[in-house]
Amino acid sequence: MSIQEIVNNIHPLPELSMDKLDALIDEVTFPKGHLLFSANKIEHDIFFIKSGLVRAYTATNEGAVTFWFGIEGDAVFSVKNYLLSERSYENIELLEPGELYQLDSRQLKALYDQDIFIANWGRKLIELEFLRSERRLISMQFRTAAERYEELMDTNAHLLNRVPLGYIASYLGIAQVSLSRIRGAKR
């Protein structure tokens, strides 16, 4: 997926604005297991996934809780880092080798002052992130584990072939044994 496609899927930009943004973006590759973001650090990068898969998780006393998967075309960043320049609470790691586009958020914010189209694109980026977070919160609060699994199957069934089941169970907020039972009942 090209950076132009990813950017325009977030919010279309005029060609001149896209050229300004594109000039700040580098293409990078990382191996499976690489941490793009580490908890308790301030990071200034935003990544866009060209190819690969990431997971966001928070470490707890009982292990790690996975709360998001990012796939091709997704933006990857810590909202807390981006908005507040404060230490993040999450780790974001590659579950597959990844090709990504990298952008320094400080340079992006400087463009906001120069180009209204890019400023509106940045607003849309954050709006989409908040919408995704709200959907996740509502799902965890008001749907059963079986309903959350069904929702995952409806929206991202391909993840079952790409993500270890332990991470899927954590994402759904259940034990792996419970996930096995739910999957068995669906067959």
C-alpha cells in the first residue's frame, strides 16, 4: 500500500499538500518482534503500515494485555505521546516483519501551521483514532466475549491466521481456554 493511498484513506489531500507531507516521510523496515514504541517513553514518530502487523499491549502483574492490532494501511502512534508529549502506557511490537512509513510528529505539527489541508488531515487522523478507541471501549463494556469474538470475525477474520491465539484471547478480554470454547461452539 502506498503512502499516498494510506494518507488519502484518512482524509484526501490536494497534490501540493501531499508533496509537502511526503517529503517528511521515510520508508523503514523492521524485523518481527521489534518494538516501535516502549511504555514509559516519549516517542515522536508516527508510523503507517505498508506491510506487516503490529499489536499494542500494556504489561500488567499477570502478563500483557493486548488491546489493539494494526494492519496494512493503519497509523501507529501513541496518542498520549502525540497530544501531550507525555510518556506512553503502551508497547507496540511487530508481530510480522514490517515495512512502514515513518513521520516525525514534530515536523507534522509544524506543517499544521503552514498548510490548512494538512492541519485538517491531522484533525481527521485523531478523530479516527478516538472513534476506534470508543468502539473498543463500548465493545468491552457492553458485549459478551462471544459477541466480541463474532465482531472480530466479521471485521478482521484474517487476524486468526496471523496472530497467536493467546494475543487474540487477551484482546477479547478472556482466557485462551474460553476462546477455544467459543471457537468450538461456532464451528
